Amino acid sequence: MRICFVGDSITNGTGDPEYLGWVGRVMQHERTRRTELTSYNLGIRRDRSDQIRARWRAEVDARLPDEHEGRVVFAFGANDAVQEIPPAVTLGHAEAMLTEALVRWPVIMVGTAPLAEDRALERVAALDEAFGALCGRLRVPYAPVFAGLMATPVWLDEARAGDGAHPGAGGYRRMADLILASDAWRVWMA
């Protein structure tokens, strides 16, 4: 099985001194159960939903040929919130990507992580809820992480100690734990 993780700098794991981010930690866990897994981290720093939409298909097609079981994970939204992209625009891009990907692969979406800036934090919270509703309508599994990351101080404390957006190892470890514990992820990987 090959899995592409498509997203932004949080998908990329920016800020993690261990260079694992949440994707690396999720895959470390999954490889204990399925040694044949291959993952591709396609997170790009500062990418907004429109930029991800413009590139995702070519990147995923190159890595998930028909002869292999492929899956796609989408995770983005923080940059849209920071740059005050209207939520309807972000949701339009998300719906287009999810709908197109579903034709060919099993797809899951991971929720948006919080940001330390108060104004952006409110926008991210609203976007996270909207993504959950969109995924429900499209019948795409959704692994929310926003509330779980807000429930403990590690994500925001590490982000504030760094660049304000990206945590260190502890924050990404917490995000990976939330994803792995979610019903959406467990069913999707079954």
C-alpha cells in the first residue's frame, strides 16, 4: 500500500526537530502493523488550498500507479485562515479535490490544527467545523484534531516558542496520537 499525504507545512512537519511531524509518527505506528507501507509526504510550506489543488493530482498520480493499492490523505487550511481566504473558497477547493480523488482512491481528510494567533485561531476553528460538515456530506472519513490539540497546552505552547504556527516534537506527537485514535483513521486503515 502507498499513501500520499497532501497538504501544507503542518503536513510537512515544519518545526519538528526530529523531522517526523505527525505524518512520520503516524507511519511509524502503522508500519508496525503493515510492513509493506510506503508513504509520500507532499506537504509544502505556505501552500494555500488553491495551490494544493493546482498540484495535488500530478504529484499523487506519479506516486500511486494503478498496479499498487493507493490512498490519499488531505490536510490543509491553516494558510487559508492566516491569509483570510474566504471559507467558501477554501471549501470549494477542498470539495473539488476530495470529489476527484474519491473516483480513484480511498480518501481521508485530517482536520486543521490550531494557530497561536487569536484572530487566525477563530478562523481555523470555523474552518475545521466546515471541513467536518463537508466530509460528512461527501462521505469522506474526517479525523478532527483541533479540539484535541486545544485540550492540552503542548501544541500552542510549542508553536508560540517557535514561529507561532508550527510546534515541536511534542505537538506533532499529540496530533499523531489524535489521528491514530480517531475512528475515522482506524476504519480507513482497516
